Amino acid sequence: MRPRTVATALLALLLPSAAFAGTWEIDPVHSTVGFSIRHLVGRVSGQFTKLTGTITADAKSPTKASVTATIDATSLTTQNERRDIHLKGADFFDVDKYPELTFNTKKVLVKGKDRFQVLGDLKMHGVTKSVTLDMTYNGQGPDPWGNTRAGFSATTTLNRKDFGLSWNKLLEAGGAMIGDDVKVTLEIEAVLKQDK
């Protein structure tokens, strides 16, 4: 057996069902982008609640999959109005000037059964940086309305200063009030786009 044939056969064992192919639209109602960051001796969590985008998959060439997504920065919430106003202001996301975050795929790597690394460009606060998402394919199935849905979970860690989000406050005891590393979690449902 030729090396390329062997590689293809091994790759096939690692891939999700061949039925996962086509163009899928991210369902904003059932998808969230969560984040958490150190605050003093604890952590503060929040979400962006408005996410749209498209996932395009080719069952024969999974590494050619692509993901494009747009996050509405104004949808940020930490369940605290005063804090949310600060985060949306000029000290942080400056949503009046930068109302969207965008992500576009550059490369997809197969890491195991239903596990992938998605490398892409994240544009946030006017700055574009390469990021890597560790993504898990959670499967697919029909919904009660005749659609086919697929689920994904993904995580990454970002340094907020890389994107110009550098505001902080020094503590009298030393150190800073807010950490730099932001843990990001995505829970995504996508709906298969039907051919017309």
C-alpha cells in the first residue's frame, strides 16, 4: 500500500461521520462565546450572546474545512451593568469604534477522533492575531423542525494585551487587579444549509 494511501486510511479512522459535509450556518440562538479572567483572587465570567457565521466542511478533505464567524461586541454581558458599561467603553472593547470581532480560518488540523485544531485570524479591538481553537465535534442529528444540526465545543486562551486591552489597576499590596490571560469557551450549534 502506498504511503499516501496509508495516510488517507488512517485519517479516515480519525474523522467524524462522512455525513458531516456541506455548508452549516451557526445558530445564534443556541450558540455562545464565553470568557473568564482573573479578578483579584477569583475569576469573573461573561459572554458574548450574538454570534453568526458559517462552517463549510468537505467529508473527503476535512482539513479543508473553513469557519468564518462574527461576534457582536455590543452583546457582551457579565450580569453586572456597571461592569459591562466599563468593558464596552474605551478602556476595553470600545464597542462604538470596534462593534465586531471576526474569525477566519487559515488551517484545520485533525488531532484525533472528532478532535481538531482550528487555526485562524481573530480581529478584535482593531488588532488581528493568529489564534488556535481546540475544537470537538459533538455529533449531529435532526431537530423537530426538519433541520439537521451539528454541535461543536471549542476552547482557547488569549492574552488581552495582544489586542490592546491593557487597562488595569495596581494594588497597594502589589500586583494587578485583573489578569492578562482570558480563557475562552465556545458552544456552537450549526444548521445544515439546504440546497434550494
